[in-house]
Amino acid sequence: MRVVIQKVTQASVQIHGKVHASIGAGLLVLAGWEEGDTAEDNTWMVQKIVKMRLFEDQDGVMNRSVMEMEGQILVISQFTLHAATKKGNRPSYYRAAHPRTSEPLYEDFLDQLWNVSNLSVKSGEFGADMQVALINDGPVTITMDSKNKE
């Protein structure tokens, strides 16, 4: 599982020209699964995301988690995070999990995020053509892969 986490002051997702979900201060999480990923990958990633210290404390140091600052989370499924770009100029997505595998993992990921954080967790729509808007705060952007655990 791969994610791109962006600290935002606000973010939203539109589907068919209408706002589907929006958040204020918190995290925008772009998430993609590959074949072989499991609910355990979700569990590891959820724990990292909700506890990662990306928000400033009273001294201006990034020392607070999204849970501590009672922020919001917007999750967007994005299979293109598993693009293979080694050969040619057209990315290949052979590493990305098939929707029959990744959609249940996506739903589990959302459930785990909500259950662990007890925060407002919103999402796009799995497999939809979406337009995502955000104001990246900092800017702070973090990438993580559950296989590398870096």
C-alpha cells in the first residue's frame, strides 16, 4: 500500500462537477493498493497516519498529530500511485491491485481510520473520475509504502 499524505488547511473532491466531500484543516490522503496488500497493511498505515506529528505545537514545532489537533481526513483512492515508469513514456499500472481486491481494502482503510482516530473521515468515490482541490499547508507532503515501512 502506498499513500501520499498532505497537510492541508482545506481540501475537497468533486465528482460530476459537484462537491462530494470537503474538509478543513487536517490531512488529504491519496491511497493505492497493490496485489498482495492486506488489511494488515491498512492497519500499519492507519497507525502511522493518525500518529504522525505534522502539526505545530505552541512553540511552532511540528509536534502534534491530526488526532491531537482534532483535524479532519479526506481519503482519495488512487491506483496511479503504483505506476511503473521505467520503460517508455506511458506509465504501466500492472502493480496496482485489481478493483475486486482494492475496493474492499479501501473500505477497510476508511473504517480503520475512523475507528482508530474517531475523527471526521471523508472520502471520494472508489473508481470515480474525481477532481481534487487542496491548499497544502507548509507545504508538507509525505509518502509512505507499507512494503518498505520507511
